[in-house]
Amino acid sequence: YALAQALPAALDSGEMFLDYQPIVDLAGGRPPMVEALVRWRHPERGLLKPEEFIPVAEETGAIVELGRWVLDRAVRDAAAWPDGPAVAVNVAVRQVHDYGLVREVATALEVSGLPPRRLCLEITETALMDTEEDGLPGPGTLRTLADMGIGIAVDDFGTGYSNLARLRDLPATSLKIDASFVADLGHPDAGDFAESVIISLVALAHAAGMTVTAEGIETADQARRLTTLGVDYGQGFHYSRPVSAERIEAVMAELGAQK
Ligand code: G
Ligand code: G
Ligand code: MN
Ligand code: NA
């Protein structure tokens, strides 16, 4: 827990920063997006990836303060890209249970001038199911945010145990298919199970009025297959690795020019 304890000071001293990864439109006709991904330049331990500190921060509750910082930073960065992409920000279940989230989001948008439609909040499928707990503000909070015109994406979809019938009732605007299904796509040992799953998820999401994003696209072949299967957006190393706020505009321009 030493990392989680050091987190508030790290936020103050500028050790945290955000990288951005492009989310491209596969079908054509939709504006692109970017996902904000937090990193920690730790003075002794070097560059830390979120896997190394997000889980402990979730356990200790430090994630609420970190999440506030990420939201603020991402919204301010995005507001500086005129007519730029919408920005997707990961939120932890603890943040959704925090009564301050709606006000924090509203304030961040107001201060930065970023239109609500250019913000999307990503919450994992597993965390989303946890927001069902009695007495916590989870589902109501997400509904309020969706009603403000903010996008709500279900992240890592396919790795949890969702009640599929209930997907329709969630206040989500998009579904992100977990990278594991994309990795299996076209893999000689994987058969066509992954393709069947993706076909089903696309049908389900579209029937519920949601768009679909595939994560972890690494090859042109995967990109082609996913486009054929009706997936709306793609994200992965095939398009770009996460890059700094300074570089993202140039990377987005280059991706736009390739189409
Ligand atoms: O960038 P990288 O692939 O290392 O990110 C790993 C995971 O960490 C992502 O899938 C994402 O879910 C999580 N993550 C990244 N940034 C944030 C953040 O700002 N808040 C939360 N809660 N999770 C994040
Ligand atoms: O929130 P989420 O867990 O979806 O964050 C995406 C993470 O996956 C980021 O940390 C990013 O660095 C990583 N990632 C993004 N694209 C690819 C990819 O094409 N392949 C692999 N292996 N990882 C990726
Ligand atoms: Mn995500
Ligand atoms: Na994900």
C-alpha cells in the first residue's frame, strides 16, 4: 500500500500524467475519439503503468482523488483541441459510488468549456454490475450523467458476467469488446468462437442503441474483419500506441489523412 499512500503527494508534485490512444471510426461517418490512460513517473521506481497502482488505489480509496485529477486533466486537454476528438476517461466503481461525481463532472465541463458530447466515461462491465448494490448511487449517477449528454461506455465487455437482458436498461451509449476476443479473431487455434461472440455483441449493442468499439486491434486483418462484422470503432496498436497530449493531435491528423 506504499504506492497508494504516496499517491496524493504524487498528484501534487506532477508525477502523474496522461497518455492518449486514438479510437478510430471503422464504418465511416462518425467523429473519432481518444482514451485517456494514466501513468506515474515514480522518482524511484520509474514509469509505472496503471496495472501497478490502480488496483491498490481502488482498495484504499485513493482512486477517488486520482480519478478527480484524471478527469480534470483530460477534460482540460480535450478542450484545448478545437473541434477535436471526444475524450474517454476510465472511472472506477468507487468513483461512481461517490456522491460528488456528478458535480465534479459538471464543474470540469463548465470550467473547461468542453461540450458534454465530447466526454465519455468508461466503466468496466464488472464495476457496472457492482453499481447495483442497494443504497449506493451507482445506476442513478450514470443515468444522470447520460442525461447530461455524456457518453457512457461499458469497458472490457465479455470478461464479466452480465445479465444480457439487462444491458438494454443500462444507461450506456457504447460497448467496448474486450481485447481477448480481438486477439482470438483469425487465430488458427481459436476456431470461430470469437467471431460468433463479436457478431452477437454487435447485434445486442445495436439493438440496445449502443455503438461498439473493439479494443486491442494489432493487425490490418483484424481491423478488416471487425469492420465487416459491423463494429463501429477500433482501438489498438494497429492504429497507434497511447501517445502524449502533445503528440495526439498530430497522430489523429495522420490517421484521418490515411482514410
Ligand atoms: O494504458 P494501459 O494499457 O496500461 O492501461 C491498463 C488499464 O488501466 C486500462 O485498461 C484501464 O482500464 C486502466 N486505467 C488506465 N487509466 C485509468 C484511469 O485513469 N482510471 C482508472 N480507473 N483506470 C485506468
Ligand atoms: O481501459 P483499457 O483496459 O481498455 O485500456 C487499454 C489498455 O490496453 C491500455 O493500457 C493500452 O496501452 C493497452 N492496449 C491498447 N491497444 C493495445 C493493443 O493493440 N494491444 C495490446 N496488447 N494492448 C493494447
Ligand atoms: Mn478503458
Ligand atoms: Na478495456
